[in-house]
Amino acid sequence: MQFQMKLKEILFTAFILFYSLLSAQSDGLLWKISGNGLAKPSYLFGTIHAYCDKDKIFTEDFLSTFKSVDVVAMELNLNDFSTFVYLMKSSMKESENSISSFLTAKERSLVDSICQKLLGDSLKNLDKRTPMSLLGKMYLSDSIIGCSPIPLDFIVAELAKRNNKESYGLESPQFQDSLLNSIPDSIQVKWLLEFAMDVQKAKNDFSEMLKAYNSQQSKLIYELSFKTSPEMLFLKDVLLDNRNMNWVTYLQKNIYAKSYFVAVGAAHISGEFGMVELLKKAGFTLEPILIKFDK
């Protein structure tokens, strides 16, 4: 009887270990897309918009994979000068309504103090920004991130240029702008106030997100995106699901003629309507590739 119990314990432990390994193998930031008649594989990579050490990710193995493709597709074609110009103009564009007009005197004082603390500037000078753009500027400040962050999307664009790869934008900057502009100012201000009332929570949330990213856990990143980015929960179908479906439809039509390295925000990788699941449903084989991060 004791032998049978011991054997059951060993088998149960082995099952748990096998399941854990299986789960680990079904997650990641970098995925190989093959099968379904493809002559050459393409790749899917989840980026993060604020990172401190790009060299940790872009190892020789990673770069070898990157160099093997024909086209680098990003959410926006950051190698297109017109895209760059639009982003610059958009960042300087003033809102019709000032942020202060939505705030009480007490709330204005709070937001102003956070602007001073994180950005070294006053709410008065930043008042004509949209609440979302000010929130983004605060969230990406050195105080929250812990460094002067680097958007990995821009590094991918630079790698494409350096390696003479064709660059493609899956969307236009005008379209991306329209998504965020569809969120009412009152909702944006609510999120700005929530941030201002608990800056430490924002620090903790980003730290948790960064830990998940460095652990290459796209499933966890997907879940955390709803915690750290309230707009994701508010407009999940618009900001995630619909865009994922559009991108996969484009890839289905184009990755037979040319191989692609697709770099999109890591929150787009997992989920029921994430790109991995959608590509699998389209008949492709998706295999995670472990990135051997440099220490």
C-alpha cells in the first residue's frame, strides 16, 4: 500500500512537472509562424513601449532571426518620414478643453503637484494637453520607470533600417489617434486623477509588467495590461481584438510572398483574440522561441 501511495505521488509530481513545462512552452514574446503552406517562416514579436536596456533583448540569436526575414511590419511604420512628422505634430497639438476645466480646485492642486514632482513642470504649462497624453507623459517619466525609457518599437524600426529591410506599418498614426480620441475627456480625466492619487501604485504596476516582460510571459502581460492601462478594459474590442483580427487578415494575404517580422505591443500576443490564437485558427503553426536575454 505504501509503495502504491509513493508511486501515485511520483506520477502526480511528474504530471505537474510535465504540465508546467507544457505551459511554459506555450508562452513567450517571440513566436515562429510556419506551416499552412509557407515556404519560409515568419515571426511575431511582442514589444514594450518603455524599456531600460535594449541590448538585453537584442542578442545575436534574436538578431539572426530578425535578419532572416524580408519585411519588418510594425503597428506604425516608424521609418516613414510622414509618420514621424504626424507624431511630432500630434504630440504638440492642443486640446479644445483644458484639463483644469474638468477639475475642482483641490484636484487641480493635486495634479499640479504630481506634474511638478514627475515632470518638473506645472499643470498651467501642460493644461492644453489631452488628459491621456499628460497621463502617458507622467507614466513614462523616469520616476515611474526608473530610467529614461526606450520604446522597443523605435529600436525595431532602427534595426530594420540598418539591415535594409522593407518596413511596413500595419496602421496609420491617424487611425491610432482616432482610437484614443474616441474616449471621452471626462473618462480620461478620471484615469488621470486615479494615477495622481496613487503614484506608487503606478510604479508597482509597471514593475510587475516589466517583471512579466523579462520573464517572457505574454499571457500575464495581457492580463496586466487591463490593470496598468484602463483604456484597454474600456475599449478592449477596439484597441486589441479588432486590430489583432485586421493584422492577421493582412498577414494571411501577404506572408506567402514574403517572410515577415511582426513587432506589435506585447498585449496583442495572447488572449482569446490574441494574434497567436488567431494565427493558429487560420491554420498556421505557432512555436514560442525563448530569447536568451543577455545579463
